[in-house]
Amino acid sequence: MQYRILGRTGLRVSAVSMGTWKAFDVQGERAIEQVGRLVTEALACGVNLFDTAPMYGEAESVLGRALRGRREDVLIATKVLATDRASAQRRIEVSFQKLQVEVIDLMQVHNMAAWRAVAPLLEEYKAAGRIRFLGITDYRTSMFPEMTAAMQTGIFDTIQIPYNIGEREAERVILPLAQQCNMGVLIMTPLCPIFHRSQLLQVLHQHDLSFLESYGVTTPGQALLAYLLAKSEDAILLPATSRLERVRENAAAGGIAALPRQAVRQLEAFFTPQH
């Protein structure tokens, strides 16, 4: 696993980390124990950051239980979605309880919700040491102008954005601005657009990927992750999965040396309309 510095936070983060949307939203002892096995496997593979949110159902509570007794050296990122300061404070306190932690490493404004109203509260938590760093997220590229405005305030340390080989709008303004501001970049949709889960993999299954084998890429999923790692030297990828073999596969992509430009262009050609 390679590790990258998450912008000005200085945090050393596994290049392939782990999202929890859907995969950690489970109930029942057997399902919760399975998530515990996923976390154990991820940690063994070098993953050190888990990204979650109250809006992911049971994910915060399930992650908190899975990390009980092994919080050291693990980074937790969660989110707050609220319409005003008071409701934001209530929801943040619930997140502390569900995650079973006294300090949250990264608190992100979910989907840019009321970020101007919530930002002063987040800064107070940060000043008090209960939250280490602040971020913003949104799955909609249409919100990039609003995200740009928030980035330019200097309040937020990280951004979390949709970005994959089929959805590259972030390359135009957001990623260059993040680099200029020394902000950490988290990628929420490295394997697929958020509402089209198998779209990109289906395309790659139609092509010969043997040209990637010498670089250590053995599956279409790894090709998608390796592509993003080559495109951005700083981004942290957040694939989510409920399968142990996928945890290992995804984490292995984090150890692949950067693909050369020729390989990157060849992958992009698979997604470029032919005229």
C-alpha cells in the first residue's frame, strides 16, 4: 500500500482507503460481524482511513463497533448534514456517540448543506480539539461552483468529490484549485458513477486489458483505481464493498506503481466516443 499526505492536514493516508455507503449499513449480529471482518481485512491490507456518514443508515454505529479496541492509527472521516447550527451540533454529538470516539479526524459538510451557517460551529469544534480537520463533500458536479466558493474561504482542509474515468468534470477547476489551496482530495466514486454501479466495469469487460498486467493490474476494478492514482498524485480513493475479496483487490491497487501516460491514454480511449 502506498500512502499519501492529505493536503495541509499532514495526515498520512492509504492511497486506497474505504467508504462505508451501503456496505456498512447493516443490522443483525451476523451482518455486523461480517463488517468487522471487512474492517480487519482492510487494516491488514494497509487501509487506515474509513469514510462514513449519519446518512448512511447504521454505518457510523457499525464502524464504531468494528473499530472498538483498535482505534489507534486509524483515521475516521464522517459528515454532517443540517439546515442550521443547532441541528448540526446535535447531529455531530450523535456521531461521537455512534463512532465511540472522543475525537473525530475529519468532519465534512455533507452535500454542501448550509455550509456557511455550519462552518463557524465546525471551526469551534476544531479549536477545541474535538475535530481535527474540516472538509466539504458533494456528489453533484452541478455543485462544483458552490464548492469552489467554499474552498476559497480557507476554512476547509479537504474536499470529497465524484471522479472516475467516466466522470472527469473535476479535472477542469476543482482539482487544480485543490492543489493551489493545498487541500486534501477524497474520491467518492472511483469505480462507478454514483447511480450507475456497473457502468464502467461493463465497458472494461469488453476490452483486452492485458497491456496492464506488467504494471500489476489484474482486474477491471484495479484498472479503474490505478487510473485515478496515476491521474492524481495526491487523491485518496474511497471504494466501498461488502466482499472480502474485493477489499483485498482494491487495497492491492494501492500498491501499484503509477501507470505511464500511454496506459492512461489507452484506458481513456475505451470511454471516448468513436466518430
